[in-house]
Amino acid sequence: MKTLLLIRHAKSSWNDPNTDDFDRPLNKRGKENAPEMAQRLLDKGVVPELIIASPAKRTRTTAKLMADVWRYPKQAILLEDELYLCYASTFLKVITRIDDDFNVVAIFAHNPGITDFANYLTEEIRIDNVPTAGVFAIQANTDSWQEFDRAKKSFLFFDYPRKD
């Protein structure tokens, strides 16, 4: 079985309108929500063995804050340029390159692609929007990430900050 965690970056700052989108940092709430969500995953016993992230500042920072909670080495976070503001189809390209030794993988990315991809993965649940720092988890009945798209999948959970 392979478990995929799709994680949207935490809330970013819009304080400086001159900051390029790629370079936007997290705001105070984002810096609080990221470790909170990492702890929720830890409490569920779902901790990634591999972290892949968009190289945008807000996404990298979210991944690093969550990695701290999981005691995952920040230097081991794999940055994938393709994940910056990508379409849903790009996620599959990234997933097929994952080494099969990893069974639980987290991909940190952006909307609208992350919401579109989550909805592509299952018919069990439909999501209007993966909110900032939201986590969508799915399990695929396969031993190979190359077979992930064709494998039977089971929705595990969808969680986000401020969800009761």
C-alpha cells in the first residue's frame, strides 16, 4: 500500500504588494497552522517518509515547519519546480518518479491544482477547496508509485485548520 498526503501550503502574507508571488512568505497564522497540522498527522500515526514540495517560499516554509514536528531532516525535502502552480496532471508525473521504497509520501503544493488532483483521485468525496494547510490523504492498493494512477484507491481523511 502507498499513502499519499496532499498538503496545501499554509496561509501566506500579502503585506507587501511588491513581493513576487513565488517569494511570498507565510503570515503569522500560517506559521502557527503548519506545525498544528503536522502534529495532527503525527497523532494519527501518519508521518511521511518522503517530502516533496513546490520551491515557492510559502510552500518550502510550510514543509520545513511540518518537517520539524516530524523530525524529518529539512535538507532531505525534495523540491520539484513542476509543482509551482501546476495542473492536476503534473502531480501524476511527479508521483511516478517516487522510489518504491517510500510508502508514505507528502506533496506540498498550491491551489487550484491540489484541489483538482484530490478530486481526480477519488469519487468517494468531492472537495470545493483544499484550504491553506489542508491535508488530503489517500491510500492506493499498490506496491509501486508507477502504478499509483491505475491502482484502487481509498480515501483516508481530509483535515484542515479550524475544522472541528
